Amino acid sequence: MLAGDGKTKVATFASFEDSLRSFSVMSGAIVQGKADPVAFASALQNSRQFGINTETGKKMPTYVKDVAGTIEGLRPIVARARK
């Protein structure tokens, strides 16, 4: 699927579980053992598969902070769902 700009490819999934399974297969080894959100996001970006500007090849400066913030924001929701 192409995003509105016609350049970005975006995968679609039938469920969150399918999305997580795909991420685990493709990138699970990169983040294995990374419990800290900043370490998790940094590992993804340092792999050069995520958070990289495709036109310049440079790291997107807010990627790690933004991803870590999203993870922190989701923690309470996940905790409530597990009860």
C-alpha cells in the first residue's frame, strides 16, 4: 500500500497480533532483550531499518524520543488490558 505522498510503503495487517508477529520475524533479533524504551528505539534506528530519512540516509533526529514516548504512553493501557 502506498501512503498519500506516493513514496512511502505501508504494510497493512488484519490484526495487532499479525502486525506484532511480522515485526518479530523481521526485527525481533534487533530488539531482543531491550526492555528500556530508549534502548529499544535506539536499536531499531541503529539497525538503519527504522528512523532513517530515505532521501538523505541520515537518522531522523526525533525518532528515538518519539518511539520511546509512544512506548511509555502505551504501558498503562497494556497493563490495564492484562488485568
